[in-house]
Amino acid sequence: MEERIDLLISFFSYGIIPAAIVLIIHVRNRMKHKEKLAMIEKGLDPSTMGKEVNPLYQTLMWGTLLFGIGFGLLSGYLLSIVSNLDQNAIVPIMAILIGGISLIGFYIYKKHTENKKSK
């Protein structure tokens, strides 16, 4: 029985997971190629694709995410002290939850500032 479990684990780790990663990369590259062809058909320049990212937004996004994760770790730890919840479960859950909420807040802020600029 133990040999079957070892065989199954090695099959997933050395077979299916790398194949899935290669498949994801292939599909992503194929979609980029189709998008570039569609841009050429419409008369647009495909070299400008994906170049409009403002580095200030990137920095703000990462700062917001890391702040949210740090605040989530702190709040999860304090919540585990105040209540009798398992610290090993609640701390990562709170970090992921508040990190995700901070990214949603960043997205709302970015859309709000882009709408102000376009008006």
C-alpha cells in the first residue's frame, strides 16, 4: 500500500504538475499570439501591447498587498489570543483575507483615479 502512495506522489510531482505548467505556458503564449494577430488585423501596433502600466501603480499595489498581509497576520494573531481559535489556522486565513481586501481596495482606488483623469 505504501508503495502505491509513493508511486502516486511521484507521478503527480514529476509528471502531471510539470505537464500542467507547460500546458498553461503554451496556452498563454498562444493567446498572446492570437491577440497580436487581432491587433494587426485592426491596424494597431502590437508592440505597444501591455506597456501602459504605471510603475507608481505597481509600487502602490505591492505596498498595499504587503500591508494587508502584515495587518492580517497581526489581526489573526490577536484574534487567536483573544478567542480560543487555533493560531495555526486563523493567522494565515486572516492574512489572505485582509491581503485580498487590500487588493480590492487598491483596484477601486485605481479605477477611481483613472475615471478622474479621463474626465
